[in-house]
Amino acid sequence: MQNQLTLPISAFVICRDEEAGIAACLESLRCCAEIIVVDSGSTDRTIPIIEALRARGLPIVLLHQEWLGYAGQKQFALDRATQPWCLNLDADEWLDETLQSQIAALLKAEETVAAWRLRRIPAALYGLRPLPRGIYPKPVLRLVRRGRARYDLAALVHEGMIVDGRVRDCKHGAIQHERRLGIEDQLRKELVYARLKATQRIRQGRSPSRLKLIFNPMIYFIRIFILHRWFLCGRRGFVHAVTAAIYAFATEAIHFELSQQRHDASAS
């Protein structure tokens, strides 16, 4: 496998049992000088797929690390980067061809620019392919200068980065995300995320809010279905927006539950 252009980027991906999407993810990073893959115990074909891609010439550094949490696992990978720029993808994401061709230009930004937000658009939604044009592209912070950004280790879920410098938005191309989970599995995943988010709030000493319990689910639904234009996807878009609302409701409800449990424990 030959690279037409090798860029000074350390891409990093964390994974576990991602055989369905890991190949597309890593192949889209072929322009990077280094691809760091941190596996936390895959038992499917993820590791053989990675090793086969490495044998074909992809500059993959394969590491094993027991699960440290989302932020901790990604920081572990980021700490092992050697190139001036670092790019993170989830194992079910890949760079589309337009972004692959444009990413070299982003590296020429002035020194005050420490990071880039890249557009992220799902490639499919519960089997709907292709998605209608006009879906809101969510900007996500994924490309950073090495040494100018770090993960917030206090974040248990929806991990974010703390950046030293300006952050700009890339308007060309997108990270594509393959949503492969069925609705039951997706709801289970949202409940896991909701508990992590509520636990994070408790650790931060934040009190639950009745107003958020009432209004946040509706706000999430309106933002996803109307403002982000998921109504273009019909029934599937409606289910997607309701799923987001369920996550919002579960987060607030579990926050109340954990707060009450802490109160009861301190009173006993």
C-alpha cells in the first residue's frame, strides 16, 4: 500500500470488538505518518484485521491497554503520538475523500491555531442509506497540535479536550459515522451514557434540576429533529431524535436518583 502524500499527523483510535468498521477507519488514515491503535481487549476479528492492514503497509502502532474510561483511554493514545499534529477518530468513523484531500491545508494554519473542528455526518441511520442532503453537520474537535491539547479526565462520557490556543472550523469534507446499532442496543448504550453523565455531575457536586428534568428532553428533541434537520429522514429521523430525548431524560432522572442515594447514605 503506497501513500501519495504522507502528512505529519499521528492519528489515534481506541477500540474493542470493532471488526465491522475498523478497516474503513484505518484505511481512511493512510495519509498519516503514524496510526496509533489502542485496543482494550477485543475478542472478535478486530486484531487480525489491524495486523493485516499493518502488513499491507499502513503505519500502525498497535498497543493494548485495559480500559481507563473514554477520556483516559484517548489520553493514553494521545500521549504516545510523535507527530506535530494529532487526529482522533472513533473506530466506527472514517474520513471521506474530500476531507482526506483537504486535511493537508489545515496543517498550514498559523501557530496561534491549536486545533480544528471537523464536520461529522452519519453515513447511515438505522439502515437508511444514503441520508438525505441537508442534515446538520455536527462540528467535533478532532485535529490538534501535539502538546497544545489534552483530554478532560474528569469527563466520564462525551469526553472533551482542553485546548491551548485558537480553534477553527473546517468547512470541507466530513468525518463519516456508521451507525450500526439496532434501536434496542442503541437505547442500552444511551442509558449507559446517561448514568456516566449523571455520575460525573454528582462527582462535580452539582445538584439535580427539576426544570432540566422537565424541559431538557423536549429541548434535545427539538434541536435534533428540527434545528439539525433530522425530519428529512422521516420515521428514522424521528426515532433518532426521540432516542436523544430519552438520553436527556435518563440523565436527569438518574442524577436525581444518585443525589437521593447520597443524601440517604449521609443521613443514615
